[in-house]
Amino acid sequence: MSTPTPSADIEKKSVSLDGRVYQIQALADDQFTVLLAGVPVGRIVYTFGAANGVPEGDAISEDDLTAIGEAWFAALDA
């Protein structure tokens, strides 16, 4: 089973994954809150050259958050 590929949109500050659109809100240079329908579902953090997802509750998996983080940070570097 594979995770769908997320798509980041820097202008809209969002990442689409598996039919859902997650809003990305900056906390610091390399830390962002991920929101779904205005509700925080986790954080993405860029440390030591890798994206890390930290879920808050059970609305999204760590793997999906990490995939969102990888797409977001790659788009920022582009």
C-alpha cells in the first residue's frame, strides 16, 4: 500500500493529499502547523535535513504528516 503523493501550493499556503486540502500556518522558520478545515491536526518540522510530522490527535497519521512536510519544504526550496 502506498501513500498518495501530496501537492503543495505555496501561494495558497496549502498542501493537497488524498482529496483533502491542508492549510499550512507558520510557527517559525522551519516549523508549521497543519490545519484541516481550520482545526490543527499536527505540526511539520524541518530538522537535520528531513521533514518530520507530529500528529495532534488521531485525525491524521504521522506518515501522512511527514509526506505533507516533505512536499511543503521541497516547494519552499524550489
